[in-house]
Amino acid sequence: MDQWWALMIGNSRLHWAAFTGNILQTVHHTAHGTCPSAVKQLRYVASVVPQQTAWVQGHFPTAQTITLAEIPLENLYPQLGIDRALAVLGAGQQYGFPCLVIDGGTALTFSAVNGDRQWLGGAILPGLNLQFTSLSQHTAALPKVHLPTQLPLRWANDPAGAIASGITYTVLAGVKDFIRAWQAEFPQGQIFSTGGDGAWLAQQLPTLNYDPGLIFHGFTALGGNC
């Protein structure tokens, strides 16, 4: 079978995936405006950054741009990010509906679909790394802190430790609250994490099933719709 590629243009990076048939083979992440040398046939592109869409179309004019109209889910609203729609479609197609997807990217998003493939809604807040960056950029004295690999001390005695504690424990408390609300309504519904911080979230919250390829499962789920 011939190899083909799909591209998800994110807010911070480009996410490239190679497929043989409908089998995901490899994933590559590059900076905006750059392309892995192995990409020869780009079949699909989806984007949340219009300027990068134009760049990709200039380099791969035959690639099909995926919009919400191609997503086989009901009740999608026009401003919904295509990345969220693809991720929750991919989760449901791969593992079953209903499902909740928590995407730890530049933005931390929650996306929910019921057993009838109907979009229920979700939520958006600044992602973990965006929160760390914003404190150092918009204050005079606070340091730049990176997401710790392990949970920090809750009660910190230095600015860096206090930032790490405040952001991580507050975000995790919020994620847990969304999980409890989901489980109360859909006790058999599955919950997934994905995105750059998805593995970290799953490490802290064993309820989450981590799959970094949910968006790309969404591309394969389109099947004959495109």
C-alpha cells in the first residue's frame, strides 16, 4: 500500500502523521513553516491557524482541507476547533462512544460526545505551559518555570515552587471536577487525554487513557466521507 500523510496545524507546532492504508505509522512534530523531508503525499490537512494553512496549500496544493462539514458528528457549532472535533471523533471511532477527550495542548480543552455521536459541549482554558509562560511574561519578578515531571511540594517556600504548585494542583483539581461530572452522567463513558501534556495528565490521573494519536485516528475515521 502507498504511504500517505495527514497534517494537523496546531497553535504552536505542525503535527504530521504517516499512514499505510488506515494504519498510523509515525508522527512528527515540526515548527510552523517547516516540513519533514519524508512527506511526499499530503492527503489531508486540518488547521486552527489560517496563516499556516496558506503556507501548506502552497507546498501541497492537492491536499484536502478538512472542515467541520466533513466530521460525522451531530450538533457541532460553527466556531468549534477542527482539532477538537477530530480528536473526539478519533477517540469514539477507535474505542467507542460516548467519550470525553481532554487535550493538553497550548489550550487545555474538554470535548464530549454521547453514545449517539452527538456533540455535547466542552470547555477551554489556558494550557499548562501557557500558564507558566504567562506569569513570567506579565510580571516583573516572577521566574520562568517549566512543567515539573513529578508533582511539586504543595506548600512551597520559593517563587518557582509556588508557581509550580499553584498551576499544577489547581489544573488537576479542575480536571478532576470535569471527570466527576462526566462520570456522573456517563458512568460507562471513556475518558482520554491527548496532546503535548496529555501523558503528564494521565500520569497524575490514572482515570485517563492516554493516546497521542487521537486526532490522527480522526482522519482515518473519515473514511469515505472525504
